[in-house]
Amino acid sequence: MLRNYFKTAWRGLLNSKGYSAINIGGLAVALGIGILLLWWVKDELSFDRFHTHSDRIYRINGSFGSSESQQFSGQIVAPVAAYARKNMPNVEDAVRVVDSYDMSPFKVQDKTLVEERAMYVDPAFFTFFNFEFIKGNRARPFPDLQSVILTESAAVRYFGQTDAVGKVLYSVSKKQNYVVSGIMRDFPDNSSIRGNMLFPLELVAKAYQPNDYWKSMDSDWGNWYARTFVRVDPKADLDKIAKTLTDVHHASNQYDQVTVYRLQPLKDIHLYRPDGTPGAMQEVKMMGIVALVLLAIGCINYVNLATARATQRAREVSVRKVVGAGREHLIGQFLAESLLIFVMALVGAIALLKGLESTYQELAGKSQPFSLLDPQVWLVLVGALAFTLAVAGIYPAVVLSSFEPLKVLRGKMATGGKGVTFRQTLVIVQFAFSTALIVGTLIIGNQLRFLRERNLGYDRDNTFAFWMTGEMAKHYDAVKTELLRQPSVRGVTASNNNLLSIGNSTGDTDWEGKPKNSMFIVSRMQVEKDFISSFGLKMAYGETFTGSPADSMHYILNETAVKKAGIKKPIGKSFTLGQTKGIIIGVIKDFHFASLRQKVEPAVFYYRPNNNLSRIYIKTTGLDAPKAVAAAEKLWKQYSPDYPFEYQFMDVQYNEMYKSEQRTGQLFNFFAGITILVSCLGLFGLATFTAQQRTKEIGIRKVLGASVTGIVALLSKDFLKLVVIGIVIASPIAWWMMSQWLTEFAYKIDLDWWVFALAGLLAILIAFATVSFQSIRAALMNPVRSLRSE
């Protein structure tokens, strides 16, 4: 019987080639692109879950301040891990990860390479996590302090295809050899911990410079720089662990009584910020919704066309019933037909997947290929197929098997009623979805444009920068003088940090009138005397640096720092940064030195004469920028011949800060476009069927003098009414969804009414273009042929 079902279904498909092509093609696109999206969502949700004890691993995050001034960090003080490991029974183990900025570049024979992803780790890192070891001793990864672990790709980059274990890497900046003691697999794409080189954390402890407060790395409860992970007992009370660590911090640091620790699950790090609010999870939800919408629209198309063709198949069903077919047999027949269509669509979807694989990987920044041998691929494939078949296969089968044979054979079957209303509802739903996606596309594009074009509060145009080596920094004055002689150079200045992302922060501050137990994290930046004027930064009040010896005891704060510290009339007030006490001489207007996802943070700027600065900024005339770069490279080779010259224009670096958002926008635009295309395909099929059903009516109208325009309007208006209703329904839903997405950004666009009006207009134009194509074709048909066709 099953064989007969599929044989009959196959004949039916061949007899309705146009209908079959639209159904199979639409479903193939919906399934293929929907599966791509679900694959992306699955990958995002899989971050850090591959570790054996991932459900018991947490990162310790720190927060301080309250209400609007509260700050959060995924990096905390180094002693927390050592204390938890030794003194807390519910903590089975703890490890730290510290990013390394002082090891690169590295030299192997005559090859020098810059390494941007090096880090220091505790030896237990390799047994704590389940990153795959290829060579070396996982239990004793670092035989001594001159050891380094490389990832597989890093080993190939430095040593080619030869065995890297035992080979020597020379750190040019440290002037020290490091022996490769092990090789590990590259960190998976779905790991929130990534690196290419791993050094023993003991190197940080050994190089630690004691001060008046902290004598060693494991006693320094003031500097926040270590990502700290703990593995806890399954029955452990997480709140109690966090409170114990908070109390210990307060007892160990008399200057900081406001820090509070909280434990964030490892599997949440990629998806949520340190304060627990959604980060990447917003994109995951949005893309998941788009995937389901796309699959739903594919199902809607199928249901609409299947039920619309019901009148053409009514006689077939009635004859089957008359000759003895039961309803269960008819349902089986139509389910077999649906299954056949869906399987063919799945084959087309797989072909589409393979064809778009490289494009998807480029858009999404993923490298994991689609392999039909991967069980997870089939999990997604079968899951998507089961969902669409259940949603779109059952209803048409039930409808088509419900006809009353006596009424049908007598020609008394109603062609309208509930079936038409249901199809109209589905058209409204799919164009509500489409309108919402158009709104999303417009708003995401506007927000990304806003990020690119926003005035950051300083002039970064035609400016490139690079990190100077120690030798070059010693001769900074000579370098600056030589560069300023170049006609292509407008200005030169320097600092000890990157203006676009000041990563050097501390809570080790004091000031006149400081309330008891008050603390806030401030970004600190040492600058040259003309740094503020070179970038066109504006002073709110007070003075800037002049380069005088007295400036070594002067500080300039930004407006946010003054506000959060609660300093009234700050000019002339004392301010202490670390162990250096000075006075505030000026307040600079707030400017953006970090991502626009977050509000402007407190910052302090200071000047130190005869103290090496590390980052140089060269402002060019624009057109002659290549000449300025060439002049800088010549000086680089003079002072740093062993180092590769690497520079970056600030505009380029700024855009890279939003690479994730740009990628999300590209993905959303691509998938939204496909979804709208599938919607149009279904609408086209429905319009085609409607035109066929009204062939005789169109012929009579033309004989009576109806114009082509009138007939097109007649056939289009019913569909356009449904589209307008869909737009009305979609607008508030789209407004709410995009409002949620925009909460990720501290600085964002307004949701103006014109965006929704434009989206509605585009939806109407798209629907009209889709329907009118078939309507014009029907209207141009010879009325004699139209009447004969009936």
C-alpha cells in the first residue's frame, strides 16, 4: 500500500509541474536557509559545553559601585584563585588566564612574527579544561619557566611541518629563549578562551614589582587583570562561595570595601555579559526567530497552495471515497505526497547548503564545515524536516480528505468559506513576518551606520598608529622631530595606551573628600604634553598639560570620573593614582574611548617627563598618507630592525571594534532577504492559482470592455488588503523586538515612525510586484482562449 501511495503521489507531481516546482523550490530554499540559521544558533549555544565538567565550571566576575555607577568585570584580582584553591573545600580547583602583551614578537632563525594571542596560564589549566593535547605532558606542561605550549596552527606558522617540540622561540621584547614543551589542538571555534601561545603564569609572579601595598602577585588584591575560573562541588552553594570570596577581598584590601563577586556559569560567558545581561544571546534569539519564521513561511506556502488546489482534487477524493477508500487511507495518501515533496525539498536544501557553505562561513565567521557524516548535522536536518512536515503536511491531508463525495460529484461543493479565510490568515501572517524582517533590516543598518559615523569627541581622521619598541621609544623625540619634517605629516603625539580602547584600569585611587568605602574603576592613560590638542579633545574647564616639570604631579579627569567620584569644584583638589599624589588641573569633556555598547567610563590622564611612551600616533594630510607611512617605516627599521612593522589607521581599527555587529547585520540582511523571497514565491503561486480559477471571469470582463489596468487591480486588491493588515500587525511586534536589540548599545538610534512606514511601503511594493506579474499575464490573455478554457 505504501508503494502505491508514493507511486500515485509521484504521478500527481508530474501532472502539476508548475505547482510542484513552486512547492519543492520554496520548501528547499526555506529548509536550506533555515537549517543554516539553526546551525549557526546551535553553534552559538554550544560555546564551552564540550568540557567534561562544564556544568560545574564558573568564572568569577567582580562588580563595585551601585545603581548607575555600578561597574562589572570578567577580570579580577589574582589572589582569588589561590585562596579558593587552598581554603574552600567546595572549590575543587581554580585556574587563572592572563593575556600577554609583553612577549611578542618572536623570532625563529631569520623569521620574526608578531603574536597577538599569547597568554599566561596556571599549570592546572590543561587538566582543568578538556582542550586536546597532541604532544607533551598534560599533567606537567611547563617543566620550567622557559617553556611554552603552542597550538597546532601556531606550531606550523613558526616551524613549518617539522616537529616543534624541543624547538626554541626567541622573544625579542624579553630577550629570552622559550622551549616548546607541548602542542595542543587549536582552540575550538566554540570556545570563549582562545589563544595561540600559552606561557606559565609563574612568569608574571616572578616579574611582579612589589609596592607599598602588595608584596607579591598572590597578595595583590588591588589590580584586576586575571580571568579566574573555579570548578565547584555539585552540591556547592554558589552564593555562599561568592560571599566568602567577597568577604576575603574586603578583609585583604582596606581600600576596597565595595567589590562584590558573583559566579557566572562557563556556558553563559559567550552569551551573557559579566553583569548577567544578555549579550550575544540577543543575536541568538533574533536569528533563531528568523529561522523559525523562514520555516514557517515555507510551511505557509505549502499549506496555502495545497488547500487552494483542493477544489481541483475534490473529484479525485470523492471518487476514491465512492469506491471504498476510508478517510485514513486518504490521509495516508496525502501525507505520502507531502513526505515525497518534503524529501525532494530536503535533497535540494542539502545541495543549497553545500553551495552556500563558503559564503555562510565568510558571513558568519565560522569554520566548521557541513558534513553529512556529522550526527549533529543530521540532528538539525531531521529536526527541521520533522517540524515542517508536522506543521505543513498534516493540515492539508486532513482538509483534502474531508470532502463529502455526494456534494462534490453533484457540483455543489462550496469554494469559499473557512478554507479561504484560513488561507487569507496565513497570507497575513507571512507578510507580517516579512514586514517585521524589513523593519529589522532597516534598523540594524541604521544603527551600524550610526556607529560608523558618530562623532567620538576627537579627530581620528587620516591618523595611523603603532606600538613602538623599547629602543624606538627611547628615541621618541628624535623620531617625532624627523616625522614632523615630512610634508605628508600634520602632527605626531604619543601615549602609553590605545586611545580607541584604553585597557589599563585600576581602582587604586584616592581624592580629597572621598567618602568612606567609596571606589570606582578608572581607565588611566599617560600622554604626551600635546596629546589633548593633537586629537582636538575639548576641555570642560581647567588647563591642559604644558610639559613643565610640575605637570608630573598633575592630573586631568574626564567628566564621568568627576561625576562618579562626586568631586565638587575639582580644579586644585588633590587626587592620588596608585602611589602618586597630585592635583587636578583640568576636566576634559567626555569622549568615547571604548565601544559604543557601553557608556563613557571614568578616565584619568597624566604626564610624566622623560618616561617612555609606547604608542605613537601620526596624523597625515590624507592624500599623502602612503608617504607618511613610508617615512614611519624607515624610522622603524632604523631603531627596530628585528621587528616587523605593523600599523593601523584608526578608522580601520574603529570599524573592527564592531565586526561582530557588522557580521550580525550581514547575516540578518541575507537571511531576511531569503525569507522575503520565499514569501513572494508563495504569493506568486497563490496569485497564479487565483488567476487560473478566474480565467473565465477575466475573459468575460475583457469582452465587456474591462481594461488591463482594471483587471490587474481586481486581482491584486484582495492580496494587498491582506498585506496591509499584516503590516499593521507586524509594526508593534517589530518595534518591541528591535527595542530589545538596541538595548545592547548605550548609544543608539531612535525608532522613528518613518522606518515602519518605509518598511510597510516596501512590503506593499514587493507584494504588488509579485502579484501583478501574474495578474498582467492573465489580463493580457486572449478572451476567446479564456472562455474556451472553461
